Amino acid sequence: MHIHILGICGTFMGGLAALAREAGHTVTGCDANVYPPMSDQLRALGIELIEGFGPEQLSLQPDLFVVGNVVTRGNPLMEAILDAGLPYTSGPQWLAEHVLQGRHVLAVAGTHGKTTTTSMLAWVLEDAGLQPGFLVGGVPQNFGVSARLGNGAAFVIEADEYDTAFFDKRSKFVHYRPRTAILNNLEYDHADIFPDLAAIETQFHHLVRTVPSTGCLVVNAREEALQRVLARGCWSQVQRFGARKEEPGTLRARGEPHAFDVLRGAMKIARVEWGLLGEHNQLNALATIAAAEHLGVAPEVSAAALGRFQNVRRRLELRGEAGGVKVYDDFAHHPTAIRTTLDGLRRKVGLDQRILAAFEPRSNTMKLGTMKAQLPWALEEADLSFCHSGGLGWDAREALSPMGAQAQVCDSIDAMVSAIVKAARPGDHVLCMSNGGFGGIHEKLLAALAEKGAPAAG
């Protein structure tokens, strides 16, 4: 089969392209901006990429067009496909029919931590010898690729609640039909498509409805929104995790996030010792252990595998050091994720070292200003904060005014680099947070810091 993918350079669609190529299909694709790293990965697989959405691409005569959710009505290629009456489908639908059918699907859903937890679970199953397939919205460092078919029965997938396509407004994850589903957390997000939290809870309940009675829902016990989702109806086994106090059958952690016992009720069943930071990763580990157990992997085996987990790129990733200043990269963009990431770094470096937070409100939700009032709360652990205000429809200076001199707003990346370099001193930690490329700020910072002080290393 020859498939032509519209919007191929997104992490999900690029992963789908890699799976289709591995399965023996002919794959071509297009995007508005054909850019690395996904463009490099896809070309290395022999996938032809076309810049733009020109209607002349109909001449490729694929058997099927696979349409990403970046494509809207009015897109010239999509309009040509519709006018010609040619066959098309969504990415999640194609994946469900051609990759997931007949597999034991383990879906990882939640507002935060999907990529990390999906990567953890795929690695635990791999380490246990199950040879899982997976599709992750990032690059797990244990694997070096974002997707593979795998030779085993299990397939681990990052289950996004964002809508499927312009012609299918259900969440992507309703297509996946998991037997094991992690519901990691649930907050309001994606303000561009969901009017409120209740609307997202409805989509999560659609996912719950697809899990068979012999399946398992792995649910964060701390999340009220998830308890409301289950209260609407639940037909599967439920394994809760993350309770703050002893609860029969519930998995919880005792100890620091980098070294903790895993308890079921009052009984210790495993111990995790690893290099990851933050209570959020401790919860991700509990969810992973519970989901793997549903596939027959003993908790102590999962815990040992987690000790060898290398995390995902762009998760508190140290990009380098210059002039005695460390520069990190992180994918955080929702206020809760920003606060959690900063808290994890603060626990690592202590109170006597400064953290300088650089961030851009780049997601659709943040650009709309829906959560701007939460930013001062999210940035509390930072000594200084720098906000890139490009492309916003709201006043970042006004939103950050409660922070006083602790916050600066910059209209360009170059202005932000200059402000950070001026403020930074040896021993500082600069944490750059964005769900995009952030204008190459990491390299620019390291070069400028090197010029100001010692040579760069990293």
C-alpha cells in the first residue's frame, strides 16, 4: 500500500510514518515546514518529503491519504482530495486498523507525563523480554527512536486527548482500544478545542468505555477529575496508585523520588533507585509498574528496569555548561508542568543555587491566555524568570506583574538571551521551557555565556 501523509513532520504522524515504512508500505508525506529532527529521521528511512500542501501532489496517486490534525478545511491539497473523491483517513484510524489490531494495546493518557510514562512502560516491557512495539511523542533515550512495530504482542502508545482530524472531533485515544490504560492525571488544557474540564472528562470516559472487562485501568488516586470520570461508569478492573496514605490494594511510594519503596497497601513489593527527579516521576513509575503487572511483569522486575531507564530527550535535559552556568531544556508548557519541572530542579540543586527560568507560552492554550493568571504560581521556585512574549494576544507584563523584578518579558529570543546572560553568574542553572524549538535559545545561550566567561563544554 502507498500512503501519503499530510502533516508528516509532527511527532505523532512522523512516528506513524516510521511504523508504516517498517511494515513494508510505501510512504510519502508533506508538511508546511519540512524541518529536523523529524525530517532527518524520515529521510533516513527512505521517505520522500514534500514541502507544502500543493494540489499537484495528487499525481503521486497513493492508495490512501492519511490526514493529520494540523490540516484544516481550506488546505489546498485537502480540498483537491475532497473534490476528486479520493480515499482518506485520520492518523489514529489508520494506526488502529493497520498496526494495533490484534495487539495488547497499553495506552498512556493524561494531561502531563504521557511521553515520559509511555517511554518508561515501553522500556520496562523491553527489559522484561516482551519486545513491545511503541509510538511515543518524543525520543526515549533507551531506544533512540520514537516508534517501532516490535515483535511481541504488546504495543505501548502515548494516548493524546487532542482531537483526531478536521472530520473527526473525537480524541485520538478513542481509536486505540486498549486492554491496559493508564489515566495519569487530568487538568484543563487544549483551550482551543475544549470549552472546559468537563468536556475533557467526557472524552476520557469515552476511552474508559472502550476497555474490556478483562482489561485494567491504572488510575491516579489523587485526581478528583479522574474519580468523576470513573463515577460515570466503569466496566474493567481498576488499579489505583499514588495515594498519600495506606489504602488496601493501592500502589504508593515511600521515600524520596530518586530512591523509594513501592508499597501495595502496607506491604513493600519493590524498590526503585534511579536518576530521575520529582514526585511526578515517582507517580509515573508507580503507573508504569501497575500497567506492566497487568501483562505479567512482576513489580520487582519493573523496578529494576526503571533503574536502567534513561528518560526522554527534552525532559530536564542538560544541554551544556558555559561560564559556570548550566543550561537545561524541558518540554514543559502548561503551568502545572512548569511548576513541577522547576520543583524537580530545585530539589536537585538545593536552595543555595539560583534557577533562572526561560519560557515561551507557545501552546494554543497558553497563546489564548486561558492560564496566564497561573504563571506567577508556576514560577515560584525560580529566582528569576524570563518570558518570551512573541505571538501572544495578551499582555505578558501585566500577567507577570505580581512577580515584580523577579520577572522580565522579552520581545525576541535575542533580547532574552542578552537579558539572561547579563543576569547569570557562575553556579546558576538556566531552565528553558517550551513545547517548540524556542528559537535555538539553548545554543545561543551557551555561545553567549562562553563569550562572557569560560569556554563552552557539553
